[in-house]
Amino acid sequence: MNKERENMNKIFTHRAKWILPIVQPPIENGAVAVAEGKILRAGTYDDLKEKGIKGELIDHGEGVLMPALVNAHAHLEIPPFTNLPAEDFVTWLKAVIEKKQTLTTEQVQQAEKNAHQMLKQAGTGLVGNIKNFPLINPNKQINEVTFYEFLGLKKEIANKRWSIFGKFLHETNHQSPIYPAAHAPYSVHPEFLPKIKEVALSRKQIFSIHVAESEAENEFLLEGKGALRALLEEKGLLPDNFRPPQKRPVPYLAELGLLTPQTLCVHCVEINAEDIRILQRYGVKICLCPRSNYYLNLNHAPWPLLKQSGLLLCLGTDSLASNQDLNLFKEMVFLYEKNAFSASELLEMATWRGSMALGQGHRFGTMFPGAWAELIFLPLVGNIGLKELAEAVIYTGARGRLKWIK
Ligand SMILES: [Zn+2]
């Protein structure tokens, strides 16, 4: 038996001062048993011994063992676009559109490869990756839910792109399935939005869409005016005789039948209490990208209202065109320092809630028996007690002090 195969069949018991199973309270003097890349059991070290779980013991000492993070929204094919004007959303969007047109296949592939490396270093085990280029990245270092995103507000353009979209989604030579996504309510023709959602429903997949990211989006959908209209006109992307739906983004998507529990709405910055009631009615999942919103001088999402709503919230970094890095620990620190959520809530949002939002159930971001053993260890300095534990974890992770357990 070769060494690798032997290791696959072996049981490893990882012990640490703290175990953070996420869906259960932290466990002091804990251990997690792993075999064949999956979690067998997590508990106190004594509990595992009592249950007769043997195997090679690896004691990691003072620190925390936890599931790797889940970044539910990123665009890995976008390289670090530095020096783009970021003070205004529409000016930035114009610059991104222009810059993306200059990207070569090699640059896109290199960007994805580099992004996977960055995510791995930041302790991420699963990413929701939005793609516009129909290219498969063969160099994945972490698990990925790959979305292929549709864009086209003009019917002629949308019609032309539809066959390319379908072809890439349905190609059978992909290692893992490709999920359908729509860019945003303002950038996809109203006849095509339900068609994309239909594809997701028929394949029992999550459907992702950017929703209510900016005030400009609301203005455009309600009145058909403003900077977004001017940009679409300038680029030749506005339909002739365009008539706005005269609705805010959330009721507009609800009317088109796009909101279901398998819909992942990204951003949700410009939403009000009535929008939240609609989102609750349909049980959609929400991904917040707070540092991207901040980078683009946008408002904060209504965190207290979202928190009260009971909707499933998760976190994403968005792309390197609107963020310095792809580090989800830094997203947590950002929201923690704004008193938006507690450190424990943020750790849930950055792990199993992200896995749920991407349709992966408890396979990622938990220590349930059978979950993938995608585990990281963070060393903790000083005598950290239960009360300070979650806070210590997010700051230690943000400083990059972590290692992978394999
Ligand atoms: Zn995005």
C-alpha cells in the first residue's frame, strides 16, 4: 500500500486547547477525529477516548481548531485592479467594464490561480466563484462552487449570449457542475432573468445575483434615470425605448419569480424594511460584502434589520477590483469593529452559513460527522477564555496566523 493510500485509511486525532465546531459551543481540551478526509467525531479529548476512537494523535497545543472558512461571493478571474477610480460606484463600474475587455485568456487563468492561493492562505476552504469567461481553472487549491454569470440588458445581445451561456453550463467535461448566475436586475433583460433562474431550478442549483448594491441601481430601476442609464447608453447597452420596471430591485425580482430559498442575493445594501419582508417571505439567502461596499463609497447594508430578520446571512469578499484582498477574516473584523454582529455570529456567517447559502449543506464549515475535514488551526497567545475566544479567533485569523490541518 502506498503512503498516500495508507494515510487515507488511517484515523488521525487532532487535539487542541479549543475546538470550534461552529454549530455547537466551543469545546475546551477538545479533539477531532478524521479519517478518509472526513470528520468522524468532534468532542472533548476524554469523550473521544471513551468512545474508543484511536488513531494517530496530533496535539496542536494552545490555540483553536476550526473548520476552514466559506467565502460565498468572489470573482476570481479579476486580477488585482489597482488605481481604478473607486469614489463613485458607476465611475468604478465603467472602469471595470473597460479594464475587463483588455484581459487575455492567460491573464484570466493566472488571476484565478493566484486567487486560489490567496484564499488558501487566508484559511478559506470553499469559495463561490462568479465567472464571465467560459474557462475552467485546472489549478484549484480549494473547493469551489463555480457560477457562470449572464449579462445583457439589450434583447439582441441577450439572445446572442444565451446559446453560449447554455453551452458552457451544459458541457459535460467539467469536473464539477457549473451554476447559473445573473449579474444584476439592471444588467439583464427581464425576459432572461426568469430563464436563468429556471435553469437553476431544473438543475436543483443555487442561483446568484447582485441585488441593490447602489443607490444608482434603485434610481435606474425606479425612474430609468441617473448615472447608470448614462453609462449603459454610452456603452450601447441600453435597449431602444427602454422603460424601467418602476420598482425597487427586491419587489422587481419577486415579481419575476426569481426569489426562492435557493436564491443568493449578494450585497442587499439599498434595501428597506418592506424589501426585507419580501426577502423573508421567500426565504432567500443573503451574502454581505462589507469591505467591497466600503471600498466603493457605498452605504452599509442595514445590518440591524437583517440581523433581526432571521434570514440566512453569509459573507463574501467580492473581487480584487473592489477589495484589497480575499481575506474573509478581515471582513469579520470590519463588521465586528462596526458593532454590526458579535464575533460568534460572524464566525457562523463565514463558515456553515456560507456553505448552506452555496447549497452545500453541512459539508463545509462544520464539524458534523461526515463533513469534509477542511480544518485550520490558529495559535492563541495568552490565557484566552471562552468569553474572548471568538474575538481572539477573528483577529488572529486576520493577522494571517493560521495553518492548515491535513
Ligand atoms: Zn460581485
